[in-house]
Amino acid sequence: MSRTPAVLLLMATTAGCATWPFAGAGTALLSRADHQAREGAWEDAVATYDEYLARYPDASAAPRALETRDTLAAMLVARSELKRLGTEVMQLRAELAQVREDMTRREGDLARTRQELATRQAEADRLRADLERLKQIDLRLERRRP
């Protein structure tokens, strides 16, 4: 048997296989994942890298695909955490503004209460003075009585 028919037979039986020896295992899938990652479609890229790694765990590019997938997954987690923390910061700022508003209101209430206390203290001092004068008058009146 000549070599040419054997090569043709081999090519015919493996045509369309993802493990085409000349193209490398999963090259198209890996290229798609890389493209998705470059375009910012990180969720899709992670899924495509997962698919690549599931199909071709022993491929020569598998370690790079795994590292890239893990990096993208970590970035997605970090982005999610950043979003959550941003929302939390906004809520805390709103709470802080409310606390400051309450504090300003209470400081106004405290100032009014202090003013009222000072007014009542002055009135109490006047009443004590008046009472003392009345006592003095009463003592003088008693002394004058025979």
C-alpha cells in the first residue's frame, strides 16, 4: 500500500476533529476564550476556559488556560466585592448624613434647653431674692410689734 492513500484515509477519518494534530487540541476554543477575555466578556471567557479545560485537560496550553481562567475568576470576584463595597459605602454615607442631621437638630434642642434652663435659673434666683426680702420685711415687722 502506498503512503498517499494512507495519508488521505487518515485525513478523511480525522477531518473536523478538534484534536487535529496540526492545529493543536482546542485551538479554536482557546482562541475564543482569549478573545472574550480581551473584549471584557469575562464571565463568558471563564465559561469558555472551563469548557476548554474540561475537554483538553492535558493539552500543552491547559496550564496557561487554567491560570488565565483563575485570574479572570478572581477579577470577577473582586469586581463583585468592589460593587458590594461601593453600595455599602453609599449606604453608610446616607446613614452618616442622617446622623449629622439628627445631631444638628439635637444640638439645636440642647441650645434651646440650655437657654430655658438659664431663664429658669435666673427666675429662681429672683424668687430667692424676693423671698429673702420678704423674710427681712417679716422680721422687721415682728421686731416692731410690742
